[in-house]
Amino acid sequence: MRNAQRLFAAIMGSSLAAGAMTLATPARADGYDFGLHDPTYLMVGVGGWEVARDNLRKPELDLVLRPAHSWWVIKPQLTFIAAGDGDFLFFAGPMIDYYITPHVVGTISTSVGTWIGNGFDLGSRIEFHSGAEFAYRFADASRLGFGFFHTSNADITKRNPGSESMLLEYSIPIRIPHATSQ
């Protein structure tokens, strides 16, 4: 079962990466667009937790804060996950946006954090969360997309079942006004 889940995750990740590379063209004439002009986002995601296990599949809610700050092309993100089985996860880590077209955005991310709860035992309180997302960016800068994520402890303990998530996501731009001096 564990090998089947890893194969499923590898196929999904490879398919998303291949699709991004196939469609990738710079969104601006002056070079690649990594979304460094984007506002701060609050991403709300709803979908399935443990999607690779029929007997454990539960609903999932994600809240992700993605500040507009960046270091080179890398942006930070803070993630809160609530799964329908009683699991709660908190993560922080880097992400990269890439505009495949002026309106289609691909995002890759990885984070480290903690798992608490009494749902599916992930094997460790320290967990890693990685994923790929595709979204359509509307004229008002909001985004609607989907994402696929894998959460595991990277074999730092003997028990490492991992978990896969699939989400429908809506990203709300948060514009923070700058103070002006008079």
C-alpha cells in the first residue's frame, strides 16, 4: 500500500511538472515572471485529506498566508491545515510562483512543521509538506486553482505513512496600504 501511494504521488508530481514545462513561456517580454509583483494572498483550500486511501479519506480545510515579500524568487508561506479526522497541522516554508501565461500560475512549495491531533497517525510530530498548484489569476489578482500535496516525516521515524491531499483553492489578494508622510 505504501509503495502504491508513493507511486501515485510520483506520477502526479511528474505529470504536473511535465505540464508546466510543456506550457511554460515567459509572461513578460523582459524575462521570466515569478510573481514578484503579486500582493499578499490569503489562500483558502477545500478538498480531501488522505485521498490515496479510500478507507481514511476525509475533508480538509487549508488556510495559507503568502506575504508579498520575497528573497530572489522565493516567497514565504504559513499554512494551517484542519483535516476531518481530527488532525491539525501548522507549516512554514518557501514557495515559488511561476506565471506560465499572464493568467496561469504554477506554484511549488515545501514546508516543515508540526502535526497535532488524534486522527491518522503520521508517525512523528515533525512533518514536511510539499506540493504543486495551478491557478487562474483574474484581473482583480484573485486566483482560482487546484493543488496536490504530500505530507510525511521523511522517514525520520520508523512509522512514516504519509498523506496526500487534493484541494480546490481560492486566493484572496490582501492589499496593505502604505503609510504616507505629509
